[in-house]
Amino acid sequence: MKKNFLMAIMAVMTITVSAQVEQGFRMGLRVNGGLSNVTGEGDKMTFGYGLGWVAEYNFNSNLFLQSGIGLENIAHKQERIDGTINAYYAQLPIHIGYRFGLGDMSSLFVQAGPTVGYGLFGSKVEWYNNGGGYVGESNYFDEAERFDLGVGGRVGLEFSNFQISAGVNYGVLEVNDGYHNLSINLGFAYMF
């Protein structure tokens, strides 16, 4: 009896999701904002943001592959630097995801996978020593690596063509000696 009941619920969920997202390709736009940092001693999280194009292939009503290209701002503050450091990356996530139906027009989704990033441009940074004396200035990417490889994921709700999600991305490669990119954000997307 329990087995039949569970099978019936799964069938209804599958039919519900089928009404929302059909098999095949779709695209959209995403904006996000939240906290970002370069993990390391003396670094503090601050506001970072991003926007980009989303491309999604739905294998069926539940399983999907999502990618796209976006411009991400990884910002942070450091004790030895005056102001906020902003680094801008072109990022390409490659996430596999799964949808769970919640009704006729909504679903919960989870996705995760690698992210490839390349530093396009960054802040001009004024450096100070621990005593507060001025050391000099340089472009952020004069000191930091441009190529970044990360792992990330998102969890969210989809209502019709609108998505609201929370995501995290952690750079596994060092952008500087012992430092890694980290962003935690809330995002909004519209899928066409």
C-alpha cells in the first residue's frame, strides 16, 4: 500500500513538472547580489554582484544542464588596502540540476558543478604596510592570477518563468598566495 501511494505521488509530481518545463533548450537572464571575499587573513566580506546570460538544456522535466556566461564582481576589503577591492571575472558555470514539482506552476531546484572564470579587470589598489605607511599602488591583476576554477551550487524556487535562488561559488585555485575567491549570493532569473 505504501509503495503504491509513493509511486502515485511521484507520478503526480512528474506530471506537474512536465507542465512547467518541457524537454529541450531554453535561455534566460540572471542578476545576483550578495557577499564576496578573497579568503585570507585580514580580508573581510563585502557586497559583490553579477549579471549574465543563462542557457539550459532540459533532458526531461526534472533533470537539466545549466550553463551560460556572466560578469561577476568579487569584492573584498583588506586591512592593508584603502577602500574596497573589486575584481571582475567572466564566469562560465557548468551545473547539473534537478527539479522537484511543488504544484501546477512551481518547482524547487538544486544544481551544482564546476565554474571556470577569467579575470577581466580590477581595481587600482593602494597598498599600506602594517604601520599605516603608504607602500604604493597597482592594478589588482598585477598581483592576482586571472584564471580561476571553482565549484558552486544553487538552490531555488521557480514560478512559471521566474527563478529566485541562493548560490555559492568557491574558487579552488589560489588567486594569490593562499587566497581563494568566495561568493554567496541571492539571484533572480527570467527564463524565456
